[in-house]
Amino acid sequence: MVVSAKLDEVYLQVSCEPSIAKELHQFFSFNVPNAKFMPSYKNKWWDGKIYLFSIKTGKLYLGLHKYLELFCEERGYAYKTDIRKSKETTKEVLEKHISSLNVPFSPRDYQFDSVLDCINSERKLLVSPTASGKSFIIYLLHRWYQKKSLIIVPTTSLVEQMTKDFADYGFKEKICKVYSGQDIFESNVTITTWQSLSRLPKEYYNTFDVVFGDEAHLFKANVLKGILEKMKNVKYRFGTTGTLDGSEVHKLQLEGLFGEAKKVISTDELMQKGTVAKLEIDCLILKHPKQKKMKYQDEMDYIVSNQKRNEFLCNLVFSLKGNTLVLFQYVEKHGQVLYPMLDKRVKNLHYVYGGTDAVDREEVREKVEKSNNSVILASYGVFSTGVNIKKINNIVFASPTKSRIRNLQSIGRGLRVSDDKKDLKLFDIADDLQCENYTLNHLKERINIYNEEKFVYNMHTINLK
């Protein structure tokens, strides 16, 4: 017999025989990707796994209760729980409520279905791509509950952007924005970066009734996980993300913190509907003179400092029509090298990195929205997640990456449509060093992602002379 009881809004208390507890410990354990490269694993301090069920405490994330039920069903164990399903809200009731809000437009079918599902589940992890309207879903959920809501976002830019989105949807109340230099005051809506929130006393976390984790894929980080774990009294929990990293442990950690994952819609479906820009990808493989095999960081340093490669990038950017976003990885090694090279040739150039103030970032976004020939040179860390600029016609991946999340989030920066923009061109730059090299393998990883997402792409090899 396995018995679970709701301990608080974070954990279940599970009671069972010691032998079953050991099975649960293994069932809710997963290998961490690339653990073998971590010092704690190499030094044999850690076995490379994350365990989501504790034998010692009997605790399991509340959001994983359906997996616990499945575990018992598969093994033939009797299962008893005190979790009861709430009375369901009907489609008609939600339609009437939304019509009373006087929002400037009606929710799309998949947005409406997601809101209804969230209300009836009381916690949910929504997986939906960029430009699918996740901020509108958050707004509709807040207006449904009319309770004190906390919205956690990864950057100060997104604090300002979410605030502006709420105003565009017709929200009249004053929103409390929590980040450096901002005053904290009583409000029904608080929007904060996780960094700022982590500096506040844990008592503050439980003053809210509803929590939203925007760009929830970032919540596997220990600080973010700790914040959600401290919210023991916050019942309604909703995460939104465009991307999960593909590892089971990541998905289950997020489901444990927020609730069961729901795939809202795919980018391909949005393209078919004309909701997002039609994407075309040119994979440009730059063929270098033959090199000796290098260590990863040595290869990165060679690539970003290669004069011919950087000249090629600048020539490519200068040749493109419309607004272009150029994304790089290393600020000092690459961003600061490309900036003066582009500045000599590009009239409307904007340089954005981690040290750029939130107000300045928002100003860049507004300027580019009004332009037809601007270039944003930005670090992945700042512009790959969440920043909405409708008038991006081209994206250039100036630095290689194999991260599924970074790749798809970066593409998402340009998928929004506007009156005079319906297409997006991505230039995915890879490097062939004519030996076994990391960046060429990273391209293969990205090609796998493009195939999974049904993106159209073309391959071109260019000799660097």
C-alpha cells in the first residue's frame, strides 16, 4: 500500500514500505546530461543522478502525483491519496468571463483551451512557442482569479515588456515592478526578475495567491527551484515556456514545481495558420584551412578571433535587407570585436549585452520597431529569451551553440509578424576545420532540431580564403 497526503503546495508526503520507497527512489531518478564532465562526478562524490523522491523524508513534489499514481498502477500496488479534483469550470462560464473583460481581441482557440485547462487543473506547465501569446494567457488567468499574482521573468527587459503587454490588454491597475532601483509596494500584480526576488525574505514569497513562471525552462536552476520550493502556501502555479531541453529530468522537475506539462501548439502549426513568420534557414558551413584537433575552448577562441570569419560575418550582415539581429556568445572575445567592424559600415547599429541597462534595451527595441534597416548586435544571454521585436527580418547565429533551448528561443526572436513583415531568414553559421571539430558537430545537433520542428533549411559550403 502506498499512501500520499498533501503536505503543502509544494510537496506530497508519501508513506509506504521501505522496499517500495527504494523503488520510488529509483523510479524518480534520472541521469543528468553531461554529468560525466562535472568535477563532483569525476571525483566520485556524486553518481550523476538527480533523485526527486527522498527515502529519508518521504517527500515528493506535489506536481508529480500523477506519476506516483502511474507507478503504483504499473506495479500493482494499492494507492490511496487525499488529493481531490476541484469542480470543473465550463467553457461557457469562461467565455462569459472573458467577454466581460473588454480585451482588445479574442483569444485564439488554443489560448482559450489552455486557460480553461489551467483553471481546471489549478497548476500547469504550458509548452508553447514564441509568438503564441503566452503573456495573454497569463493575463487572462490573472483576471480570472483576481487574486494577488506574482509573475517571475528572467530579465529586467521582460519585466518592462510584460508590464507593457498588460497595459495593451487593458489593465488599468498599477503594477509593482521588482528589480534594481524600483520601489516595492502593495499591488495585485507584481512582476519581478528571479534575481531580485531571491534577495527578498522568504516570508515575502507566501504573500501571493498565484505564481506564474514565464520562460519556465530556466526554473531548473537551483535559485529558481529554491524560490518555488519556499512558496509553500501558493496554491495556483503556472509555468510557460517555448522550449524544454529534451531531457526527462528537466521536464519532471518543472512538472513537479508547476504541474503537468501541456503542449499548446507547435511553431509549424502557427506558421501554417500565418500567426508567425514563415521561416527559412540557410546553414552556411565556413570551410577553414585544415586545423589540428583542438580542445573545445581552444576551438571557440580560434573561431571568434578569426579575422576572415569575422569579415565574412560583417559582409553578410551589410548585404541583408531589413532589420537584422546578430547573436554572439562571448562579449569581450567576440561582441567587442564585431562591434567596431560593423560600426564602420552599418548606419543604425545597436549593441546590447549583459551590461546594457534595462531602459536602454527597451529603447533599442522601440527604435528597431520603427526602423527598416537597423542591426542589433546582441549577446545570446540578453536577446535569446523572451524579447519581442516584431520587425526582425534576419537573424545571424554568429557563435555556435548546440543548446536546444537557446537555439529555439533565439529563432523565436524573429517569428513575430507585423503589417510589413511575414517572413524570417535565419543564417546559421557553422565551421568546418577539416578535422573532427565541435562546432561542426553542433550543427548536426541543430539540424536534428530543425527536422523535429519541420523547419525548412538549405545547406551551403563557403571557402574562407
